[in-house]
Amino acid sequence: MRKNWLFWTVNIGAAIPLLWLAWDFGQGNLSINPIADITTRTGTAGLVLLLLSLACTPLMTITGWRQPATVRKSLGLWAFVYATFHLLNFVGLDYGFDLGFILQDGLPTKPYIVVGLLAFLILVSLAITSTKGWQRRLGKKWKWLHRLVYVAGVAVIVHFLWIAKAADDWEPALYGVLLSALLILRIPAVRKRIVAWRQGTTSTATKPPLVRGVKPERATATAADDLRFPAD
């Protein structure tokens, strides 16, 4: 349990918005337009979790901390869960699972649906193929397929920008800036420079100071002794 503290923390934290939404729905705490509330809350939670899953690799690149790799898949799957509820709310509660009504009314008046559906279909394919079995079956194609997560991220941002009101444009724009930063940090040349900077900083910080008249190996011990608390 202590070893997997990050895994449990992330998964419990990811479930909280959904549990909170279920509680508010059951208690009648939603606004006069509950469909809009559910749409907003599931969509925002899904987007945030998707960005967090995309942030795991850049975080490891910058800090050298490897544990985020253990929660990257969980964050992506939770993003898919929220996206599923987001879609079901739209198709079910908003349009009563009436495909004809969606095609006649939804698509002509709400073209952002197409972009959102594209993002969802990508997340479906990534969720289905997230197992080790599918990774073995697809081989090298698996990595290429899962790089589509960035296409899904861009599609979600466009979807959000398209439906946002003018007064709220800053929020999807902020998410767009964050996604752009994550994409830049994945560029091989940028990653190499960051890794080189981190390794250089680490080696400088851990390099023992030279002590006049003391051999280098003894200088290491001297530096370590300096970090001890003095005896009473």
C-alpha cells in the first residue's frame, strides 16, 4: 500500500468528481438545468484528467521522477470514463437516445458534436487497446496508435472552444495553452535539452567539493560528515 500510494491517491482523486456529481444529482443539488450541469462537470473532469495523463511523461523528463508512469494509464482510463458519461448525458438525457433527432437537430445546430465524437472514438480505441495483450498483438503499431491521444487532446480543446460562451473563452484557451506546452515538451530536441540540463544540475549538486590536502575519495566522506547533526 505504501509503495502504491500515488496509484491509490490518483484513482481515489479521479473518482471524487463522479461521486460528488452522483451525490448532488441524488440530493437534488443541481441547478434548474441539470443536463447542462452534468455536461459541464463530466466534460471538465475528463479534460483535466486527459491533460494530467499527458503530463506524466514531461514530468518524468523534467524531474527524473519515475512514479508518474504508474498512473498514466489510470488517468487516461478515467478520462475515458468521464467522456463516456459526457456522451451518454448528451445522447440520453438531452436527446432521449433518438438518433434521428440528433441527426436532424443536433448536428445542424451543434457542429462541435463531430469534433467531440472524434475525440471520444479515439479514447475508445485507446481504452480497448490499453491492455498488455493488445500491446503484444499490435507490436510497434501500438505506440503509433496511442500517440493519437494528442489528436484527442486537440479535438477536445477545439470542442470546448466551440461551445464556450464569449465570457468563458479564457478557460478553454488556458487548457489549450497547457496542451501546447505538453506537446512542446514531447519534441525530441526539447526533451534532450531538458534531460541534459537535469543531469548536469544533478551531477553538479552531487559532486563532492575538493578539500585541499585531502584525496578525492576522502573528500566525499568529509562532505558527508558535514551534513550530520553535531553530537550533543
